[in-house]
Amino acid sequence: MWDYSEKVKDHFYAPRNVGAVTDANGIGDVGSLSCGDALRLSLKIDPTTEVIEAAGFQTFGCGSAIASSSALTEMIKGMTLDQALAISNQDIADYLDGLPPEKMHCSVMGREALQAAIANYRGEVWEDDHEEGALICKCFAIDAVLIEETIRANHLTTVAEVTNYTKAGGGCSACHEGIEEILTKVLAESGAAFDPRRVVADTAPPRLTSLQRIRRIEALLESIRPNLQRDHGDVELVEVEGRKIYVKMVGACSGCQMAATTLSGIQQHLAEGLREFVQVLPAELLAQRTEMGGQ
């Protein structure tokens, strides 16, 4: 299990500024459900002073993503746009008294959402540079520009660190060579050399067979089932497709207003237990996809 600060836990269990801001005039969308995390940041900005009067967020992701988004909205309220743009992903992590290295990508996503929302307010096109040929990590749709910027901003030196901050390389590992090339290029700018011996994290988990992995998922779901049953709900494993895990919420958990938050909590629990990036999705999406495929 990862070690979370009390502030991270506070912002996860009692997130601030959840939901869309009424009369928002700046909206930023980053990530995607297919990549495992998605965030929409909405801002209400005074057009005369360019002060952020209100900020709200809607996110699908783990507890760290929720906490980072909550913290960001608290940080930027009352700031001018230029002051807000000066916030780094490390500032977000520091506000939360730190994030586990494996969760730093959540703070990066918050910074990008802020940039996108301000660009939207100013009538500018925010580019994420996810163009054909620019992708380094196809599993999580991470491009070379984001990797380079993150390496420079956070002084990263290993592939494992790049994965923790961006998710790149956390899937099939086919992009590790591309990440090494970017690290070599960026480090050379400051006269440093990339050390390939530090590519693999010492804490990498042992690889499970497909059957072992499914049994591990079932055991992790079983461990949280009593908490759901106390609230007259439950969860059932329906299908596992690579990093996508489909579950069915039953009883009081089915269709309740907190269903998305419950799924996020389950996703975080499974990610921690498996020590890998996973996406937990409602079984209804699998059914819809099957129906569309049959038409």
C-alpha cells in the first residue's frame, strides 16, 4: 500500500469544489477514460481583473487524482490567471504534503487541466501535441512533448520516474526505448548522462500469470466487499481485459449518486494491490460495446 499524507486523505474523503461551476467561462479537459484518468476543470473568471472567483472539478480516477484536483481548485481561487499559471505540479503535491512517486502523474494532469481552462477562457487553442507520430506511449497516449517538459520541470533521470509522473511506460513497456532516448537528450542539455542501469525500478512487482492476476483481483474485491455490504451494496467482477476491469455494482451501490466515487475508490484499491495502472469500468459499458459490435 502507498503511504498517503493526512491532507491527501482529507481531500479524497472530503473533496472541495466537486462539480461544474455555474456560469463558468473557462473549461479545461485533459486525459480520457481510455487512458484511465480524465479531468474537467471549470473556472469562473472576472473579465475585468482576471481573478479566478470559483473553480470546480469533475474527475474519473484514483484517490490521488481526486485529491490533486480538489487541492488545485483550493489553491487557485482568488488568484489572477498569471499567478495560477505559475503553479507547477510539484506545488500541487507540496500543498498535499507530498504524493507517492507512483501518483505524481495526478498532479501533472491537474496542471495541464488548468492550462487548458485558461486557454479556453482566452480563446486560445490548447495543444496537447497528441498528433500522429508524436506518441511515445500508445498504451496511455503520452507524447514526447509532455515527457520532455515533465523531465525538465521535475529533474527526472530514470524511466521509472517518467512512468510515475506521466504513466508513459506503465503498460506494455514497448516505449521504454523511446523514453530512454528522450532522457538521454534532455539530460545532455545540462551535461549529464543517462544511466540505463537505473531504468528498472527496484520495487517492480513480480509478473503474474493471467489466472494469478484474476484471482488477485477477486481477492482484492473480496477484501472491500464488507464495507459495501454494510451500506447494502456489493460489487461483482464481470470481465478483465488487460488493464480494463469491468465490475457490476449491485444493491444500493447500483445507480446511486456516489457510484462514480465508489468506482474510483475500487480502482485505487485494485491499482495499489496489483501495483499497476488499471481502469475500473461499469459492466454496462461492456454490454453496450457488445451490442454495438453485434449490430
